[in-house]
Amino acid sequence: MAFSYVSTKVTGSGVTTRTTAGIDTTGKRTLLVSVADTNQNVSLPPDSKGNTFTQVGTTQTAAARGLSVWICENATVGAGHTIQVDWTSGSADPTVIFEAVGGTAGTALDSGSLVQGSGSPNYTLTSNALAQANSVVFSFVAGESGSNPATYANTTGFTIDQSETNGNLYWTGAAGHLEVAATTAVQSIWTQSGASGTAPMFIFALAAEAGPLINTEPSDATVYQGETAQFSVSATTSGGSLSYQWQVDTGGGFSNVSSGSGGTTDTYTTPACVVADSGDLYRCQVTDSNGTTNTISAELTVLMAVIVYYYTA
């Protein structure tokens, strides 16, 4: 397994919308968002990269506490990535956690592993059996702080990615992950100081990508007519040596490049570009002994060169 993670959080009091700080999600194409708040009139508009989210399961409530989890698979990613959460009615006192995961399959969610529920301290939830041996299991919990710091810990080996402990916030939460090499069910136990009562929880698995891990995706390129454009990829093998095949989509779907140089290497250079090439998409298929991973597509923009003549008397 070769998973990678990056995350951030944002909180608020009496808010109707919240936006996270920007994080670099490059190479991490499964996005997760958890929202802890009593008012779960939640919607997620498209994020800063244009991705849309689907709710995992249903909103879980316990007493006055609420928790919802959202996912976007095979997302468009990159630097400065933000997500926004809106409340369609009323105001909220939320803890919002945004996490991006690398090394996951294009369709990563193991929906059969999903269990949502609630419990009293210690907060315990066990997943269903995992569909794939190489997976990462995520566990989310929401709690009530009141006026006390709500310190979270996990006693079953989960790495805590984010937790909110501010005692001035009424609704807090935490998220953690555990990489698993077996298909057995996984138990997550959260402890929390500073609060009591029942808490809503989620647990589910994301499947590992069966092939190379893309570390650096190709970037969009802008050139002038007559110039060449270059696209590059960096990847880590999950087994065996790596091979590369660059592809182009000129409007009818992707096919292997037939011109330019480096079409079967980690760096491809186009032939001299013309304005009609603008809008073409490029991607690389990276293959090892376990399978093939497609990079995201990068767009080519070709600008018309302007020649200015100067006349002197």
C-alpha cells in the first residue's frame, strides 16, 4: 500500500457558510468532507476545482449532535484546493474537516464496509468486512464540547488526521485513518474528554489503486503557435518496473500519441503547436506489474503569435 494524505479543518459559530483554507491535493484524488453540527441542513457546492460531492450513507444524529460525510472520487486536484459548506436554513456552529487521499482506486469507496451509528463513551464502531485486502479505513466522530476542551483519542491504532478541541465551540469532531492489509472487519474506538453522552460516528474503507501511485500529475500548458509543449508525470511503482504511454484527446476520446517525442517516457513533448490544437487534452497511462493508472488530463492552450512591424522614416 502507498497511501498519502493531506487535510485541513474549519470551524464557526452562527455561520451560514464556511470555506476551508487552500491545501495542495496534487496526487490525492479521493476527497472526503465531514460536517459535525446539530443543524444538518448541509449542501456542498462545487469546490474550487469544480468537483461535486456525494453524501456517504445518510446523516447520522445522536441526541442533538449531527454528522454527515461526503465523498468525491477521481477528483480534479491541485494547489490551493478549497471546499465550501453551506447551510440551506438556519445558522450553524460546525466543525468541518476536509481530507484528500492519494493511492486510492478511481472508484475508491467500499460501500459494503460502511457502518454508521452512535454510541456512548467509549465511542465504538465496527465496519463490515472489507472487500479488498489493501485498503485504508476512515473513522469519523462528532461530539458536544459545551464549554470544555473536547480532546479526542483513538485506542485502536487509527492515525488522527484532524480533531477539534476548542472548548469555545459547541460542536466538535475528529477524523482518523488506518491502513489495513486484510479483509476482516475493523473496529474504531474513540475516547473524548470534556464531554459525555452519545455521539454519531461513521466508518468505511477506501480501496487501494491496483497499479502505480501518481505522485506528480501533468500540468496544463500554454504556448504560442509554433512552439512545443511539454507534459511530465512522476509515479511510484506498486510492483515491478514502470512503463509510460502518453495519450491525447482532440475531441473524440483518448488515443496514443503518434507524433512528438517521449511518448513512452515520463516526459512528453508535442510537435510544434498550431492554434487549432488549443483545447486538446493530454494524459499518461502508467503501468506496473499490478495494473495501470491514468493521470488526470492536462489541457493545452495555444496562443496566436502576433508580429509587430516598426517603420522608421
